[in-house]
Amino acid sequence: MVSHIASVDFFDTAKHPVSSFAIDRFYLDPDAREGQLNVSVEGVIRIRGVEQQLALDAQLAAWENGYVLQCQFDLDRTHFGAIYGSGRFFAKLGKHLVNDLVSVQVNAVFKPRV
């Protein structure tokens, strides 16, 4: 299963071993309560060599000597060229239909430079 996800049918990790999300803007919601989504993050996500703007709501919390940012979102894999089994691109797939949405969970740790 993992080998198929890594294959050219999906994320083509042999050709594109790294995906990234570069943050351009970061907005803190001063009215958010503890445990709630309290930041908006905007940036560019790069998957399979394709870049797209992405805006996310996330939770930022103090952790050890820095911060942790957590968020969860769905992205449409077909926007990055991974069209294998997509009902929008292929007809009559029957039981071979593959959901276009991929759920992503991010836990990023930020520590200040010393």
C-alpha cells in the first residue's frame, strides 16, 4: 500500500522526494480561547513539483522552549497531478475509484535560534 502511494500513480517520491509548505503570512487571533484554532497561516505548498497557495486555520501553543503549530486539512491530490483512479478524470472505475481528497495532519515545532 505505501509503495503504491509513493509510486508515480500518486506522489512519485522517486522523482519528488520532498514536499514543502513555505509560510508567507501568519495571523494570530487575539480573541481565541485556549484549545481553539487561534492562528491563520498562508503560504505555498509544493507537491510533485506543483506549487499552490494554501490558507489554513491552526492552533499555536507554547511548548518547551518554543512553539508547536497543529492543523488538519484535506487537499485535492489531482491539483498536484496525482489523477490515478479519480472519477473526475476516468469513467467506469467501479470499485477502483480512489478518493481525490487526502487528509493531512501537521505538527510543526518552532524553536528560537540561540
